[in-house]
Amino acid sequence: FRRGFRNLIDVWGADHGGYVKRMQAAISAVADCPKPVITAVHGYCIGGGVDLITACDIRLAAADALFSVRETRIAIVADVGTLQRLPGIVGRGHVAELAFTGKDVTAARAREIGLVNEVLPDAAGVLAAARAMAAEIAANSPLAVQGTKAVLRACERRSVAEGLDYVAVWNSAFLRSNDLMEAMGAFLEKRPPRFTGK
């Protein structure tokens, strides 16, 4: 068994760097999506699953969800994005605990540390909540939603003052948008707005 496993590792290890880069690119594509990404988790979310959910903007979980940064338990280092993205979600101390121990974390604990936004009773409930939140987001101006995501991401690497300058420039480009005019008209006419993304 040991020899067969060693051969498998040797074959996989020959192009491990290329394989990891492809996996990283796949997860980063989710993070780089200009539209908000909501994830609904139920059951086990281990290793690569945590890589994926950390690339999402909003995370919802069913009560049966279990999360684990399990790589240290199988003698490797998480290499597809968890260690890079998770500190911005739950804080360094929680990341260290999760990554060093590889332990399972319940949905309730994940909510407590900020890994998930909300815990729903079951799989059907978490899917319904994710769809409802997506509909709520979709009711807003696509320009404003995507602009908000872009500004949030840009401000992660800037000081508050730099972020304020960035959003001032961003918004000045959209002051003449049809969506802004529609929002103002809908408010005055006391009706729901009909955004077009223009």
C-alpha cells in the first residue's frame, strides 16, 4: 500500500504546481465574479469546499453543515485560497485555530465566528434563504450592486481616506445613469423602481 501511494504522490507531485495553479484560478474566478456570489452550504464543507466558500461574498448554512480546514490532518498545507481569504472573513486567531487543528466546526460555531451570515434549519431552508437574498439583491440597480462589490474589493487594499477618494471617483462616473434617474423617479412617484442596468 505504502509503495503504491508513494508512486501516486510522485506522479501527482510531478505537476503539482501546475495543478494547484489551475485549482487556484478556478476558485479565484468565483471571487473575481463582478456580481455578488451567495453560497448555501449543507452537509460537509471540507478543504476545497472551504476554499470555494471563502471566495463567495455571502455564506449561508443549514444547521447540519460542518466546516473543516482539514489539510493539516492529511499532512499538507491548504493551497487553493483558504489561508489567503479566510483571515478577511473570520480574523487571524480563528483562522489559526481552524487551520492548525483541522477540527470540524458546526454551523452554529461558524455563525459565531463570522464564517457564515446565517444558519437555517435544513437544506431546503438554506436554499430558499439564498434564493430570497439573491432576489432582494437583484431588485436593486445592477450598476450599483456591481459597483458596490468593486468598491468593497478595491478598498480592502486601501486606507479609509484612499477608499473615500476611490468611491468618490467611482460614483462621479455614474451620476448620469438611467438607473439613478429611475430610482429618483420611483421614489417621487411612490412605486418600485424598474432598473435596466444603464
